[in-house]
Amino acid sequence: MMRMNVMIATSNMGNAMPSHSDISSLIPQDGGDLYDVIVLGMQEATFGEDDVARGMEEEEEGGGDIKVGKGPERKKDKRFSAPSIVGKVGKVVRKVEETFRGVTSTSDTSFNKFTPQHRKAAAFSFDSPHPTADSSALHSMLSSHLPSYSPCVRYQRGEMRLHIYVRTALVPALTDVEVVAENTGIGHFLANKGGIAARITFTDTSLSFVTCHIQAHEGKEHFQRRCNDISEILAGTKLGHPKRYDVSLISHHTFIFGDLNFRTDYGKGKKENKEMCLRALERGDFEEIYKYDELMRAICNGECLNGFQEGDCSKFPPTFKVKRHVRGSLGEGLSVEDVYNPQRTPSYCDRVLYTSLPGLDGRLKQVKLEAVPTYAASDHNPVRSMFHIDVPSIDDIGLHFPSALMSRRPKEESEIRAETRAMNSASKVDSTRIVRDLSETPDFDLDHPTLMPEKAGEEEKEEKEDQVDYNRICRVTFFDMRCRNLTEMDPSITGGGSDPYIQFVPLSDHLLKGQHRNQRRHSIGNHAFTHFKRTATHRKNLNPVFDDVVELEIDLSREKDLLSGKFIALTVMDHDDLSDDDLIGTVVINLASLVGGEGGNGVRLRREKGNTSRIAVSKPVMKDCMVQGHFEGTVEMCWVDGKIGRTINSTRFDRPGECCSLS
């Protein structure tokens, strides 16, 4: 495994063109030699012509050093003249123009634009068509700030933007890029609010990034709208194949970030909420404020984003609503009155959350979460987070991750340089972009992520022992299945309830024996997925008990890593006679976890004669990160001969005590 370093930043730019100093405070110059992928989600990120001109002038002047304290406010033109009725109307008109700009399309993907050869090219990217003047200026500023990176996504929907930059040396490891957006603004149609989702794949590891800007304001009705908006964004941003599941179910790791607008709620009126929060700020008690954060309460109560987590936001003060043109935070010579606008309750509006598929959480580690109080152009402090992600080695294409190369230890620098020159010579990669002087690299800390320690000899020996011939099929059998408390899908006029059945859909191409790649990618409408195995339908039953025994044969003839990273989606559907069947929810099963790998509790199962494993599964049924019921069942695995399709001495466990659990 190799370790990839990813930085995710979110910034509500407040419709003010950032200066060179602002960008430098948010993103290290050229990634600071730390990160392989940099992701930037922006909200209220459209700028007037005068503001763009001022921002470019500041960049030409060098932007100046970042200084803590009150900075000079920009001179306001008619566009920002609050007393001017004409200025206010003009601003509203521009807002409407921006929201309509993103209405024409609700789904944009790059799969139809690039051949496999193009996907390997350094120019592989996804850009919004016909960039505006402010987009061109922003792109130019970020590109000059990140000269060693190539943009693989630069997408705009209304006032939202999503940019993903990948180190140019790593672009050949990028195999797929997909982008889709969903509007949740006025009338659930306009793009003044909503989300943009992108999915990229590195060496068989899929990463999804969803940036959001959702409902603002305080109050219970606005809180509920925020929870609903998140579900709506996930429902409307289906990526990957098949396009039936939300991104958190079809990507190995998923990140949701942006101005989520959740507020601090003490359960009092608006005035009292604000006063209590300001008093806590004066005491420096950020833990108390975070304790009353709406989003944390919602996740704990299952009201949105089930399964997601984030770092400890109480390590820094609330990110909203701060005064513009003030660089710095509390405790740096600035008082509460200096930093926060008294019109709003200070809140943690800007967030970065993450989740992984079952069994893969050990491959993702958050190493830092922090606010950026030196970004002065907006009334929000941006937030950024840094992650380590372990991905399969890419030695087979002759590349290493730069950040991993610079941190191999305990090898000597001369050894690393020799290996790097040999590797680069073989792969024809410009070594000047990869080799770094280890003498200038400090010891490990949060600002300098390092490669995972090399595996011990015993582990390597064990892996070699696991590598046997691949002319085998793994048979997976599901039985004793039942669901509890499923969501009611049918309208009351037809009697209510649901008519559930379970369908077994692989989330990897060629995973099932006899499966054709194009079958899964092009199945559309009422007859979609009919070629996959399923149970019988139970009429009007929210607690069905299935008598079916479903057998799947997993084809491992093409796989080097056996079951690692292979998933089956147990898809609970509601049958409809006169229309398309509806998705109730999904249970994702990590096949490797069934045999004791990747976080599983099962018995370690080698592909040898006579090996069988049985697991009891108990998992929530999920849809758009909301629980829609519960699934229980038993899964049994055994190896069969790939040539003649017969079981190799499979022995079922007859005693309940020999059945492991997976939850």
C-alpha cells in the first residue's frame, strides 16, 4: 500500500474576489510539498468586474505579507453601496443571473468525453464550458499558485464551485472523473443553493467529494430544511455505475464539505442564543459552543449524514459570522467585538466530514482540522482538513506518490535518490518534479505527513503465502434474511406499506461469474437490474422474512488482491405494478470482511481445500445517508473449482456458536 496525502478546504467567499494573501493563507504555495491532491469547495464564489480588477491589481502588487489585525477595507463602488436602491436591485439581478446560470443541466459527467487513452493524459480534466471573466481570473490565480498541479475538476454551478488539483506527476494514475450537481435553491430549482459532487479514481481507489451550500438562518424550520437539503443533494448526485446509489455507498471514501449553515442552538430564542454564545466566546469556551451545534446533534439523532464523522471543531472558534478585512482570531490581540458581527449567533457553519465503506475506515486517517482566520475577504473563516489515504501501490505503472517518496525511512538519502532515478528513468517521469531534499524535511508532525512504515518481514511472508492460483470461484450464499421497520413507500390511497424484495448488485465490474460489463452500465428504467439475482416480493410487509437462499459466484480470475475492495449491494426495493420500482435502501457488504480481512470479524479464510466461512450480518438499510430500516441475515462463503464449478469440500457450520458476526 502507498499513502496519498489529501487536503480539503472549504471557503464561502462572500462574493469578494480573494487576494493573493487570502489564497496563500488558505492553500500552501504549490501545496507546500505536502499534498498529492488538493480539493477546494467554494460558495458565493462569483465576483463583479470591478472586484475582479481589484483582486488582480492586489495580486500584481504581491498581496503583501499576512498580518494579524484589522486590514484596510476595500473602497466600495456603486455595486456595494448599501444605501443605494439601484445598487441593491443590481445585486439582486446578478444573484438571479447566477442562479439561472446553473439551471440548464442537472447532471454533467466526463465519461462521455474521454477515451481510456485520454484518461491517462496529463491534460485530463473536467472544466465548466464557457468560463466567465471571474472564473478565468480565479483559475489563473489558483493555477499560478499551484504550478506543480493539474486541474482535474474545475466546475461551477450557480455561485458554487468545486476545484480538484492533482500533482501532475500523478495524473497517469487517475482513471476516471465524474461530476454532477444538484440545485436546492428557490423552489428546489434555482442554483443559489445546492451541491456539486465529483468522483475520481486512483489505482482502483474511488474518492467522492461533495461541496454544498445549503439553507441559511436560525430556527427549527431552517434546521429541518438543511437536513432535507443534504438528503436531496445526495439523492440528486448519483455517480459511478449503477446510478442508483448515493456517493457514500459507491465510493471507497466520501467527503462532504462546504457552508452547511448549521447554527449554534441553545434551545432558546434567537436573542438569548446569541448572548449565551457571545459570553462563551469571551470565556474562550469553544467546547460549550460546539456542544450546542445543530449538525452534531442531527448526526447523533440520525437526522442526517448517518455514518459521517469529523474532527474536533472545538479546537478553534466558530467560523461565522466574522467581520470582513480582519485577519486573526480570538487570543491574538483581538476581542470578540473585533472579530464577530453582532447581527448573528457565532456558529460552526463551515464543515468537512468524511466516511468510508465498511471495512475501509482503517485506510483513511484525518491528521488535521483547522480554521483559517487570516483569510480576510469574507464573513466566513474557511476550514481545511488534511487526510492520509492508503491506496494500492502504483508500481505497475512506474510511479510513486511524491509525498511518499520524500518520507521513506530509515533508508539513507543516497539510496532514495538512486531508487528514484532508476524508477523515473524506467517510467520516463521528470525526476525534478519528484525528488526532494530530505535534509530540508523535518521529522514527522501534522504538517509533514509521512509514508506508512514498511511492512515487517513476517507480514510480507504471510502475503506471499496467500498468493495462490486465481483459477477459482468464491461462492457466497445468503440465507435466513429478514428486514425490520422498513420505510413505507406506497401512498395511503393504495393501502400504504411497501412491497419489498432484495436484489444483489455487485459494485465492481466483472465481479460476478458471467456478468457482462455493459449490462450494468446501460440498464435503465423499469427493467433495470433484472439480470441480477433477487428474492421473492413480500406484499404489504414492512418486516419481511425471506425464505430465499441466494447463491452468487464471485469471479476472482482477474483479481490480484482476492476479495480486497470488492462489495455487494443488498438493494432493498419496493415493487410497483404500474411504475418503476422504488429504492427503499441499501446494505453494502464488504466481501473481504466476511473472511476476516479489512475490518471484518470473520474467520481468516485462505483459498485452500475445505475452507468455509459463515457470518451473521446485522446492518442498517441506508438511503441518502438516512436509515430506512434494518437488515439481518447469514452469509456463507466457500471456494469452488473455477473450471468445473463444484464445491471443494465445503462444510456448513451447524452450531450457532461457530457463526461470527458482522455489524
